[in-house]
Amino acid sequence: MAFDVAQAQSLREMLIDLTKNHKRVLAAAASVEGAKEGIEIARGDWYPNVGVTANYGKEQQNKPSGSDDTNMVPRNLETTITQKLWDFGSTNSSIRRATLVYRQADAQLDSAVQGVILEGVSTHLNVMRFQKLLNFAKGSAENIKRQAELEDAKVQRGSGFTTDVLQAKSQLAGALGNIIRSERALLESLNAYQAVFGKAPKDVDKMREPRLPLELLPKSLDELLSLVRQDSPTLLVDRLTASIAREDVSKTRADEFMPTFDVIGEHKIKEESGGTAGSQQEWKIRLEAGYDFNLGFTAVNSLRASRQAHIASVNQFGDRRDVVELQARNAWHKLETAKREAEHRHNQVDIASEFLDLARRERQLGNRSLIDVLGGETNLINAASDAASADADVAITVFEVLAAMGHLDATIID
């Protein structure tokens, strides 16, 4: 399989690039800029509107007897300036709503940035995890192969057993199968890595594990939940959705039940218009009140609909808060259990390694069966693989907890 190869960059540098160039981040950043323009659009309703109308044509009038008929080419120019005076809060509500939409887009950008950072760190750690598992599998296969060759040599000398050779070859076949499985897992992790970073790592064996910023973790689950409620961008997005719906209620009430007041100024220039020769000018200024009300009382329905939308958004926020808190609790407990599991797995590696060394020496002395040695080899590779996976789980979960808090940043990763 072909991969675009990453240049020699630190993980931090790659993550910083990711937060600037990932398509998900670019999309969210564009939404922020669009929302910022939306604020100016909403504010624009307080500025006067200028309308200009010009026309040119031909006008012929056949007048009653006693008056001369006219045949003229009228030219007219009309300029109208309309300034909104008051709309009982509708425009101000639109401005507040647009500001909330901007804040929501910014929170979504923050969420997207932290999401791609978490994906980047996770794929980096998973590539390292599966590379270690592949190395363990290859080392185990080499050891079993050497043991099989030793047993075969014994048989050739007449001091060994063919069954031991077959047992070793059977174990070797299983070890080779583990290599293939580990290679597949590594390729899949490399695919995930390239999907996130757009390129494969230059040299997997030279990849470094990031330092775990344990000092940034909360001291307790209660502190974690408090920080999640306060800083989680996911929760902020839904909280702002409820606030936007509340502004929609205010705007609907003003639009449907209140009049609008405008001051309108007009200036008209007429040339050869209306059957009158020469030039005319008109100036007008007036205060205008407008009010539309549907006799089917749809205004009431509109207000009720906006209120129900607000109620729905409040409940959706409550549901999202429960889900996010559940995820935070699970991440916290996952981190605690992953730490304990990693400790036990490393202890298991030490014990399995010590057993295998003793079993090999006893085998040379004829005091240990081959199946014990091969079993010890299998136990060691399994224990080492489990320990490597446990270490990766701990590291990934640390960053998951930081992301749940809303505190995951590329600059904290060394």
C-alpha cells in the first residue's frame, strides 16, 4: 500500500498544523467568519435604507376639449430614505441572536480543534502500539524458530523427540499468524493516521511517545464534572442553542404583535412628467407606523411554536449534559482502571520473562518439557503485548479526559 510520507516533525508541530489546515477545522472557521458577518447584517437594520428609482419613457395624453393634448418624454428620479425608529425590540433581538450564533460557531470551532487534536494523538499512539505488538510478535517467532531448530538438531543427533519438533513447528505457525495479524492492525492504524494527518509517518520506529500532562488532570471526579459543565465546548454549543431559541421567542413576539415606526424622507425630480412641461421637484418627510395582523390569529401560533422550540432546545441541552457527563465519568473510570491494569500487565511481563529464562535453562538441563518453554514464550509475548496496549490506553484516556474538560490544546503536548 502506498502512503504519502510525513516529514520529520514533532508531534506538537504536526498537531499545530492540523489545527490550522484540517478540513473540519477550516469548515468550522468559515462558519465563524460567516456568523461574524451575520452580526453586521443584523446591526444594519438600524441604519437607514436608501432607495433610488429612475425612469425614462414616452407619455401621450389626449385631454378634454379646451386643453391641448401633450406628447412628452418624461424623466423621473425618486430618492427615498427610510430610518427605523422603533420596532419594540425585534431588531435588537436579531442582533443578540446573531451574536449568540457567532459564539456558538466559535464554540463549534473549539470543539472541532480539540476533536482533531484528540484524533491525531490517538492515531499516533495507536501506530506506536501496533508497531510494538508487531515487534513482539516477530521476536517471539524468532525465538520459537531457534527453539525448533535446536529440537530438530537433537533429533538429528538421536537425542531428541520428533513430537517436540512438531510441537515447536506448531507453535511457530501460530507465532507467524500473530505476525500477520499484527501487520494488519498496524496497516489499519497507518490508514487512520493518514486519514487524520494526510500523510504517513516517515519512520514508525523513531516515533516518540508524547509526555502525559498529568498535572492538568483534575484531582477528583467531582472536579472533572465541574470543569466539564463549565468549559466543555460541546455543552456550550447546546447551551447557546437554547439561548438562541429564547431570542427567537422575543423576536416573534415583537414581529407578530407590535407595530413598527419609521421616518421616511422623499425627494422627487420630474422632467416633462404628468403632462406638465418643465421641471418639478418634491420634498416629503413623514412618520409612518405599520402593523400587520393575520385574522386567522397565526401570530398566536407563531409565538406558541417559538416557545415550544425553546422548550425543546432546553431539554436537548439537558439531555446532552447528561450524555457528556456520562462520557466524562466513563473516561475518568477508564483512566483509573487503565492505570491499574498497566501496572499489573508490567508485573506480569516481569514474571513471565523470569519464568521463561528459568524454563530455558531447565530445558537445557533436561528438567523442563518443551511445551513449558513454548508456553512460556507465548505467555511472555501475550503479557508484553497486553502491557503495551495498556500503556497506550492510559495515554489515550489522559487526552480523552482533557478533551472532555475542554482543555485539550496542541501546545501542551511535548
